[in-house]
Amino acid sequence: MSRGMEVVHPYIPNSVPEVKEQMLRDVGAESVDDFYEDVPESLRLREPMKLPRPFLSEYALKRHVEGILSSNRTCGEYLNFLGAGCYQHHVPAVCDEVNQRGEFLTAYAGEPYDDHGRFQTLFEYASMMGELLNMDVVNVPTYDGYQAAATSIRMAARITQRRQVLVAENINPDKLSKIRDYCKPELEIELVGYDQKTGALDLAALEGSISERTAAIFLENPCYLGVVETHGDEISRLAHEHAAICIVSVDPISLGVLTPPADYGADIVCGDLQPLGMHMQFGGGQAGFIATRDEERYVMEYPSRLFGIAPTRVKGEYGFGDVAYERTSFAVREAGKEWVGTAAALWGITAGVYLALMGPQGMAEIGEGILLRSRYAMMEMGKLRGVEGPVFEGPHFKEFVVNFDGTGKSVPEINEGLLSRGIFGGKDLTVEFPQLGSSALYCVTEVHTMEDIDTLVSALREVVE
């Protein structure tokens, strides 16, 4: 309903004009503008915003939004070969069943006033992640893998008291942007080139860049371009020779078949939990993890929460809760090393469910399945005239770069042709990695069948030949 130009909005409390007037009288203000008197006039908008009229019923709003969403084409309708940080993996029904329980889903930051098992589920999550990563300590998840990477770098800088960080150039450009933003102006982020033949980090370039100023070496494994780094032990040795810290960002779903970074010398391991039981969502479904050895110099530099187990007063009974809470910004507020805000604890619980369901054998099987499927896709796409796939000679996991220079067509043209055939093609790399020419990043996971891959190859043949 409305009264003149005033709108009593069903979704906005205290929008009744009389209530607003009473609130202004109670605080001694003549109008809402009084609260913004410190804002310069030049920054104020003095005309109505160009917004459509509000929907004043739930049904009208729902119908409007559903009309907008109906124009979308989802990965349930189309074949999807996009990845680049957010992946289409199978999500077991039990993951959704557990993470939608009220005591987990509705609590702010996953933090109920009464613990209905949440502390234990996060301890179990951290324990299973620790086993997967072969590390002792795993945090309650951060916002996403990008933040986990940036925080890992800041941890290393605080530990070493150094400013320079060497980052492999084959990194996800969006992750690099987050790292630069999160670490400026205190840290210097310097890129180290990669081998144009294998796609792996250029060891000679790394050796020429590292010095006593270096706080950490940061690399992804597999890297953004899908290549598995096979010289992790040499990279970590080089870091340790210069008293620097080796940080590896890893895809957790790869660790059923690939060696965990800790086994080749990584000091801090980080990444994103999204492959472990989380749907692709509209900016959601991401959660970052950080893992280290159980050493005080590492543990006390975590800004995020850590959950542990301890005996209670009752013999044989155990409780779950925060470890070294005094180091967090919850405890020391503005004196905290970093600010800890809303955590993605719900996704930690979800990942714990996924890992418990899969077990060691399941993780090995899913990794092997991804390796086989992606290898088959690379072989079949490489047979097409004018198509080079994969571009790099190094081993790959899940993602690989395909070059289309020989077809005479651009990646947008090819993707448009695939889209018209019900397929989401690979991510266009021509802006992010112009040195790779007309190339795209393709992703293959356990959800793809041989028939799906054959469909992609057949469609590509029609588009490029």
C-alpha cells in the first residue's frame, strides 16, 4: 500500500511515515539528511535514482525474478567445459542434506549460541583435510581460496619479517589481483616466468630472482593452466636454502592421485574447498583453507579460527572448540594481525561430509577418473585440423590449454558456435595470456562421460573445419 509518494514497504522495517517521524524526533533530527551532513554537497545525489517501481508483494517479486532467471542457460541444460577456479563436480545428495540443517545453515558465520555439533563437525573437517594434505593444522575456512592464498603470503611475511614474495606467472590472474590488493603496500609481489614448453615454473628464472629479501615462493599445483608442477621438491629446497617459506595452492580433489605439497617440502598449503561437495553458485560456494605443520611460529600467525579437541571434567568425555583464540581479532580486536570476519564455516562442514563419504579409496578413484577423462579429451581435440591440444607438454590435471591459431578463428567465434550447439566452451585466454595466441582453457571432470567429450569434439569439428 502507499500513502501519497510515501511507500510502506513490506520488506523494510519502520517504513511507515509516522514511525519514521517519531524516530527522527527521538534523536533530535529534522530529516534523514541530517545524518549525512558531513558528506560534501558535491558528492550528494539530489535527484531520484532511476529505479523501477518497487514490488509490494512477495508473489510479484518472485514472478519478476523468475522471469529474469528464465533467460539463463545452466550447466544442467548445456554441456559445460568451463573451469578456471569454479568447477562442475558431482555433489552427493548427503552434502546438501547436512549443510541445510537449521543448526548449521541459519547461524551467523556458522556460529550458534549453543553448539549443536558444529564445533565437532569443524574439528572432523579439519582432521580429514589434515589427512588429505598430510598437514597437522587446518583452519576454519576463509571467504575463498583467493583470500586463503593472500593470507598465507601475509603469514609467511610476518614469520620471516621480509617483504619480497615470488609468485609463479602461470597463476590465475584473478587470484593474483586479490593477492596484490590484500598485500599492498607492505609486500612486494614479483612474478617469475614459466617454461613455455612445459608450462611449469622456470627454475632458472626462480633461482635468479630469489634472495635474502624473499619471504616466500608461491605457486599453484596444478597451476591455472592445468599443468602439474613436477619440481616441487626443488622449488621448496631453493626456498629453504634462502630461509624463505614455500607456499603451494592446491586443488584438494587432486590429492587422491597427486602427492600432497607437504611431501615435497611445502610449509604452507592453501586452496579452495569448492570441488569438495559444493555446487557452482552465483559468487558463492567458495571457501579457502590454509594448512601448516603444528609449529608455534605457524600456528600463532593464523588470523582465522582453529578448532581442536580437549578432555572435559567428565572422565572419557571430550569437548571441541577454539585453539589459541587469543591470537584472533575476535580477542584482540584492532590489534589483530588480520581482521577475521564472516567465515565460510558452512562449506567446511560440507567438505567434511564429502571427505567422509568418499574416503581414501573414493578420492583416489575420482582423481583417476578425472585424469583419464581429461587425457582422452586432450587426445581427441588434438586430432582436429588446426587445433593444438594440449599446448603444454607437462602433465595435466582436470584443465588444459587448447590453441586454435591454425583454424583461423578466434576463441569468441568458436565459443559462439559451441553455444549454439548447447555447449559451454573453454575460457578465453587471449586477454589474460596473449602470448598463447588464440587459446582457451578447457576443464574436464568426473561428470563428463566419453559421449560428452565426443559430442564436444564433434561440435568443434563442425565449428572450426
